[in-house]
Amino acid sequence: MKQLAKILMILCMILVCSAFASAYVNNTMLTVSKVTIWVDGDKEDVSEFEEIDANPGSEIKLQVELKNEYANSDDEIENIELELVASSLDEDEEDYEDDAEIDDIKGTRDDDVKFETFTIGFDADEGSNTVTIDITADCPNSTDVCNNDFEFSINVEKEKHELTMTSASVSPDTMTCNGYATLSFKIYNTGREDEEEVVIEASNSALGIDFKDIVDLDTCPDDDCIYSKSIEINAKDGQAAGTYPIAIKAVYDDGDETLTKTVNLVTEACIVEDEEEETEPVTVDIIDSIPETQQPVVVAPVESNTWYDQNKYMIWVGLAYVVVIAAIILIAVALFRKK
């Protein structure tokens, strides 16, 4: 009986302490009037200790509304600081942490604050994760309590078979002639089951891309739940300018499921000229008129086709003979007279 009485006394003390603690918290002059959550854009209000469903990679946005319970508007609560901790929801199962603040809230008034949007890690484990919001502030009266906290949980749900591709991109997004670009992507096993012989391909025949790999992916957060790849793409001679779609594909669940994504690469033209075309072309300038600063063009006489033109050589030779004979005769006459 004595032992039973002791146990009852201990239980009563625990209940009394809990009641005092509850009264201490509930009598705070700064209350949480509403918490709103957006999961991938879907909005809903959250009650304390409620569980909200989400998935790996879900975007989470939180808004907290606080109220100053003082009846006098002059009783301001100042230096309000809020600290958010979401356990094991960041990448690598790290805790996600953020903080926000409100300068002051007047008596009977309320105000709200939004935390930065965060993404649940693609490698997050399945199950419930606690989210706590700790609130501290300065009361106008030192004997009052203005601290508070709010707690709920996010339940990460997973499909039986699911792969998720992230960070699929090309850098730079425009490939110059004689340049190169890099195709990068990551694939997570965000399902509940391990995946064996996952066939991963990336292809574009015009760019000469024909990549294929076969891997096993464990379920996250195991170490081997992520496949990461970078592929270098080189510009080709004669490559035409344009936008080239690069198809990335992963086939899993014994070929029953396919994950696809397309990334576009813009290329500049790479035209290669023939060797014969590389010689300097001959430029012929046609002159319509002679500028005043240039010398006039001398035009050669046009040859005629008369009888004289055809026989002038014989005529001149004959005349030469006549002159020679006349000269001989004159010399002979002169000599004869002297005698």
C-alpha cells in the first residue's frame, strides 16, 4: 500500500508540474494565431502537432501569424524572433534551419512573417519529420511571458518505384564553332524499392551524342541512391546553326517505367571552306568613265585593209630601186661631162 501511495504521489506531482508548465506556456502574451503551409503550391492551415504529407523534392513555404494579447494598444511586444528547424529534411538528411523577425506588434494587433521557401531533399528518408518554430520576444512588462513555440510534422511519402531527375542542363547553353559544352544531370531513386539494371541513355545523332550506362540504384538515403553524370559535347566541322534537343532517358522497374527529360543546346554554324575556295579571288574593275584626275586612255589606230596597205612594202622597195638607178645615172652624166 505504501508503495502504491508513493507511486500515486509521484504521478500527482508530475500532473501538477505539467499543468503549471502548460499554464505558463498558454499564458504567454504572444500567441500563434495561425500557421499556413504551402506544399508544391497547395495551401492549407496547420494545427499544432498536425502531420502534413509531402514527397521528396516538394517545395515547402511557411507563414506564421502572431498576436499581441495585451488589451492596451500601447503595450508593444518588441524584438520578435522566430527560428524554424525542420529535422532531416535538407539534402544529405541535414536539418533545414531558417529564421525570421518582426520588429514589434502593438497590443490587440497581429502580424505575420514568411520563411524562405525550401525544398525537401530528394534523398530524404520516408517517414515523419518534426518541424519546430521557436519564438522569443521582449514583453513590455518583465513579469510577463512573451515566448512561445509551435510544433508539427511533415510526413515524407514515397512511391514503390520512382526515379527523379534533377539538374539536367547544358553549360554554356550556346556552343560556339570549335568550342564545346557540357551536359550534366542527376538521377535519384526516390522510391521505396531498390532498382536494379537501370538503363540510362543520352542521345542526339546530329551532335554525335550516343551515351548509355546500366547501373543499380539503392533507395535513398543510402549512399548509392544517386547517379550523377557529365558528358562533354564538341562542335563538329560543318555543324549547322540551330537548336538541338538532347534526350535523356532512364528505364527502370524491369522496363515497366521510363523517366525522360529533354535539354536544348543552341549551336553556331561551323562552315569549312574548300581549299580551292581559300585562294584570293581576282577582282576586275569595270571603269565606266575616266575621272579627271586620271590620264586619258590612248586608243590605238584601227588597221585598215586597203590595196595600199596590202602592197606598200613592194611600192617602197620599187621606189628605192628607182632612186638608186637615178642616182647612178646622175653620177655617170657628171663624170662624162668632165671628160
